[in-house]
Amino acid sequence: MDPVSDPRIDVAETVYRFAYGIDRRDWDGYRSIFVAPPAQIEFDYSSYHGRPASRMDVDSWISAVTPLFGGLDATQHTMTNPLVEIEGDAARCRVYMQAAHFLHRDDLEIETGSADPEFTIGGYYDDRLVRVGDRWLIERVALTVWWRRGNDGIMELARSKGAST
């Protein structure tokens, strides 16, 4: 099979753009990888925060995550080992992931109990995509967290900082 025409590459690239959009704070590019409103996207981060999965349109999702990522100094989301399954106009993509988050503040130890400016998680994403025209768009994002390390207290500080700017 010619790799240039392999739809599995297109699916994996869409999922990689998820990480790229967040890390670059490229919200227009990030928005473009999801199904468009009025379609609802399922976001399941229950293994990260314990709350049940939710459904919302892409603009509501971006409004919810921009305060957090805008409040962090840097992030680096790495995705590897994509496994893509395609049936007609539907696809599933599973990728290993690591997400490193950084916040540098002089008062970290006072505010969080740790001077560590990094919080990293690892696990995998299991996403569903649909073909719309000649593009693959995300309709479900599910994160399974296997491990955590560092100072998770920076996440709430970043969210507060991002919400106030």
C-alpha cells in the first residue's frame, strides 16, 4: 500500500495535531481537528480527575481548557505508537502519551507544598474519529492515565492564573 494514500496516516496525524495545538496554543488549528458544532464531542478524562465523561461542542471545550493551558509556562504532549483501525468512515486511534506541564513561580512551595515546577502524566489516548469529506475529525477523546509524577498542585495554580488574564 502506498503510504502517501494510507488513511491510517491521516488519522494518526489528526490525533498528533491534538497535542500540537495545545502545546503551541494554536486554538484555531486545535479547533479544526474536531467535529464542528452542532456536533457534540465526548471527552472522557475520568481516569485523570474522577469525574464522568462529558459531551460538549468544540468551542465549549476550548473555552474550558484555555485558562489551564494559558496559565502554564509550557507543556509538551508526546504521542507514540499509533494503532489505527478504520471501518468505512469511522476510525479508532490509540496512542501512548506523556504530558509534561510546567509552571515556574517563586511561591510554588508555599502554594503547593513542593518547589517542583513540573507535573507529568503518562498513559494512552483512545480516540474515535469520523471522515468528513477528505478529512478525519475527532468525535471522542478518552484518556487513561497509568502514572503521575511531580507537583500536581501547579495545575490549579495555572488554571487560576489563566482565568485571571
